[in-house]
Amino acid sequence: MKLLFNVGQLLLGTAIAVLLFRAVVGADTLHGVRAWATALAAICVMSLVGVTLVAVVIFFAEGEWSLSEYPRTLLIAVAGATATGSLALAAVELLHTNRSAVLLLVFPAVLCGLALRAYVEQRQEAERVRFLYESMRRTQDAPEFGLAVGQLLLAARQLLRAEYAEIVLPSPRTQDGALRSTSGPQGETLMRPVPLPQTDHDALRILSSSSTAVVLARGRSPHSLDALLAARGLEDGIVGVLRTEAQALGLILVGDRAGDVATFTNDDLGVFETFAGHASVLLENGRLERSLAQVTELQEALQHQAYHDGLTGLPNRLLFAERVADALEAVRVPGHPAAMLFLDLDGFKVVNDTLGHASGDELLVEVARRLKATVRPQDIPARLGGDEFAVLLDETEAPRAEAVAARIASVLGEPYRIGRRLTTVHVSIGIALAQPDMRSPDELFAQADLAMYSAKSERSRRFATYEPGLHEAMRQRHALAFDLEEALKRREIVVFYQPAVSISTGRIHAFEALARWRHPSRGLVLPDDFLPTAAESGIMEELGRFVIDEACRQAGRWQEITAEHGGTGLWLNLSPSELQRDTLVDELSRALTRTRLDARLVSLEVTEASVVQDETRVARLMSDLRDLGFSISIDDFGTGYSSLSRLRDFPIDMLKIPKPFVDRLARDGVDASLVDAILRLAGSLGLTAVAEGIETAEQADRLRALGCDLAQGFFFGHPVTGDEALHTLRRNQLRRVTPVARAS
């Protein structure tokens, strides 16, 4: 193919030159200045045609047209053609006049040929060096390692006029395969992880033991590397190893000489090995840079892990403490106040224990998301561990800190969708203001922690701000928790009973069991003063079991005198922690067995908040309890987040209207409307309604007029001991007590 092209190019150029000469000089004379000038011009045209044809063929073969090089190539071709044409004309004239004189031109002709050849070789070498330099510079400027490899492949194809180039970088560990990069007519792939084929293994082994690359030309004899080319569909190529002084980095290959006008020869070997050497250095440097970048990324990742919570992504205690230290430095400068909020989730343990740790984690992630969305970008929310969170408020004084705490409490108190369940948790927040005289973050942590426990101990408050007196309050709480634990051992906890009466007849329907603490020095302590401490200290379950056993024992005594009238009911309060106890049903069943108490006389009270906290589990527990004969009542109805329409989904029998709704019943038409609405709702669902906190005859009359079933409060009777309750029953005009009607 190449021979045919060269012959065709020569014939075309010669024909054009002859036609040009004949057109200008004609056939009259072949000598003289006019003929010489015309002949030189024709030779130059012939050279121009040849250069142009070669450029066109290369353009169609390789798809590139170098306009910047074309004029320079034409100039060199014209200069060479003029020189050789002049020698040829001199030879013609000498032959015409004295044939022997032609010998005088042999030496200068040979010198000209040698000089031209040396110039061409030097120019080609300079072009290669320049191209190599530009290629390596572009490779070094590539923004990432993969793109640098792509630049190397493109340079290899251009330098060696190849259709295909490939670099294979095996992993030091054989099982990890290799990174393969290719560039060819089908596009390029860069740094693709692939298994290393056996043919590549064999090629690396053969070439690593060889000092030079291997040329695989078309028409070659069979070679051990033929399988390497065949696997890639290549007819010819050059294959070598990328080396450093210490090791072989990988394999480099170019194949399919562009345009099908030639094949690779040993003349290409030097260029290939020079390129491979430079490429090895660049790749080794690139690997080093990549390793350094990976080390840097790893350090940054480790630092992020060290300073952030792995579950929520929020800053952890370590980073938060550093930011608090910075805030304490800033607060020493007037005009830079700061505050810390300490958050503890109430009810998280219940969710975690009943729904599982995965659900607990899901809840924590959602809490973190809401918390982050609630504060400003300059504020710092953090997870301190478990169910404890904190927020550092920048440029914040007490009023704004309390406003933020209120907003957080509201947002975090909204129901959560965990899987297919709806649950709620509440938050207790302690607020501490940074002071200039604070010496360490621990002081601010301690104050916020104290304030949080103050908020937790007061159920009506969701947040509290630190005050110096909280230290004494905390000491008293710790002392109270210790005394309460000892009180259970010394049987200082007693059960009182408050009557619930039929509002229409005034006769006793049931007694509600209420815990009291006969403290040796403080006297009779009411539940609001010690139940929060019991919940915090973890002894609520033990306390609840004692109350259930004692109340059932006492109710058994009542039945001795009221059995013929149907018995007197017992109302038992169940705390949120008791509802989460798997043994609750068995414990209640055993208590009934021991006291021979009819389960139909026992009503179990749960708060609305406890129901909403884990609706699915509580509904299942209610069903199990009702199967045993217990009735279920909802205490403090209307104070939680439940929807009225959700009542149908729970197996409840009674609604208790809370005292705040009753307090202003006789004076406030709005409150009357609300109580009336609850009574109508209870009636429509077939539920018994109980009004709590009745203290005046006016309230009792209004409730009687509204159609309320049962009532409870100081107006009808204060909580009394078991013996006093028994005495009250004897004095009361008994009537038959029918078990509470159940909702269908």
C-alpha cells in the first residue's frame, strides 16, 4: 500500500512538473536561464504536490491536520527541491558540454544528501522531544490521577501514530486485580478495576525479565506475546513494562499503526522506551501524590469521626466541649453572651427497649434532624451520648435562650413516625448562661445539667434556667432518692384510697389507690413530691408492684362486706414504665389470684401520653388485660396529642376528665362546652365518664346537669387509709355496683 502511494505520488508530481515546463518553455530549447528557472519552478511545484498529498493522507488516516506545521514543511520541501534541482540542472548542462565534468558534482551531491538526511533526522528528533515535553506537561497539569493516565495514552497514540494505547497497573496484592486504562477509536476507559487476565500476567513476567520493549510488527514470526494482542483484537503493536528503579509498575502497549500505511519497526522502539520511561516517572509520582491524598483524606475522615457522632452526624461531646471553651473565651469580652441548652429525652428508653435498638437509632436521627433545623446556622447542636443532646447558642442572653428552649421542646414533642408506628417522646431542657469567671466548660455543663434535672422534676415545665439554689435542690433530690429506696425496705410507703362516687346518688362506686410516703421527719409526702424521683432513680417498677399488691389485698377486704351488692371497684394507676414491662400481665394476674379479687372490679388507669408513646404495643397490652377481665380507663384525657377519632382503636372503657377542665366549670362557658363535648364523645362511644377534682357543690351540680356518670374530688372525699376506706364503706348506703360498661 505504501509503495503504491509513493509511486502514484511520484507520477502525479512528475506529470504536473512536465506539463508546467512544457507550457512555459515549450520544445524549442532546453537550455538557458529561462529553461533553468522554469525547471526549478516545476520541481518546486512537484515537491509542494507531494507534501500536500502526504498531509491529506495523514489527515484522513489519523483525523488531524496540523496547520501550524504545514507552512514550515512546505518551506523545507521547496528549499530541498531547489537545491537538488540546481544540482540536477548543473549535471544536465555538464553532460551537454563535457560529460566527464559530471564527476565534479558527485561529491557535492553526496554531501547535500547527507546534510539533508541529517537535518531531517535531527528535526524529527527535535519534534519528538518537543511533543514528549508537551505531553508530559499536560499530564502533570491534569487535575487528577485518572485524567493524567488518559493524557499519557493520548500522547502515546499521537507520538507513535497508533490507533490504540493501554496502560495496566496491577495491584501489589494479586487478589485485588488491576486498574486498566485504554484509549482507542471506541473512546477511553480510565482506571477501571478489573481482574488481571492470565495473558497479562504472562506478558508482565516475560517483559519484566527483558531489558527492552518488544515490537510485534505485521507479518512477524509467532511470538509468545501474540496472545496479548489477540485478546485486544490488534494486528501489530509495541509492548513494554513501566519501570522504576525499585519495581515494575505495570504494562504499556500501543497497537494498530494508524492509517494502515505502515507497521511498527525497531525505529519506533527508541521513541517508545523514552516515552515509557517518562511515563513511569510520572505514574510513580502520581501514585505517591494519590497515596498522600488518601492519607490526608483518611486523616480528615478520622478527625471527623473523632469529633462527630457516628449515628446523627452532629458534633460529639469532644468537639462541643471545644466550642464551649471558645465561647467562654469570647464571653470575657463584653457584648458576646452565650448560652448552653442541655437536652434529655424523656421516654427514649421505653422506645429503645420495646421497639428495638434500630427503632431507637431511627428516633435519635430524627431528633437530631429536627434539632438542627430548629436552631440558627451559627448555633451548634450536638449529641453528647445516649439520649442526651446539647445546643450552644451564640450571641444569646436568657430571654432568647428560653424562647429557643420552648421552640425546641415543642418541635421535639411532636409525634414521630418510626416504621409503621407513631410514638412520642418529650424533652427536658436545662439552660445555663456562660459567665466570664467560668474557668472550664465543665462548669457550664454542670449548671446546664442541674437545670435539666430541675425541669425534669417539674412535670409542668419542659425547660428551666440554672440558678445557684439548684445545687441544694439537686442534693436534696439525691438524698430523696436514697431515702425513697430505704423507705421501700422499711415499708414507709403506704397506699391511700380516694372514693369515686355516682354523681347522681353519691354512693361509692370505687376507690382509686394512691401512694403516700410516711417520712420519719417530713411527715406524709404526696406523690408529686416523690414519684418523679422514683422514675429518675429507677425504682418506679418496684414501687408500682408494691402498690398493686397492697391495693388488691385491701380491695379483697372490701368484698367481704359488699359482695352481695356486687362489690366495690378498685382503680389502679399504671406508670409509663410499668406499661413497658413484659411481666405486667402476669404480675396483675398473680395479684388477683393471691387476693381472690374479681378482675371485673379492677380498672387500670393509663395516661393519654403513655398511650400515644407506643400506640401499637399499648393497644395490644390493653387487649390482653381486658381478656383477663380488667377494664381500662384513660386518665387526663384531652391533655395529650391523641386524636379523638383514635379512641375507637383502643379497647378502653372509661374517660377521666382532668381537674383543669373542671376547675372553672361554673364560671367559664368555654370550659363547659369542652367538658360537654367530652361527655358527648364518651356517650357516643359507650364509655363511662369520670370528672376529677370536684371541690364544690356548684361543680357537682353542673356535671350532674351535663350527664356525667362518676365524680371524684375533695367534695366527695379525701384520700384515706385502707382501714378508713373500709369504715367509709360500712357507713355508706351501699348499692349493687355493676362493673364498668365496656365499649363495643
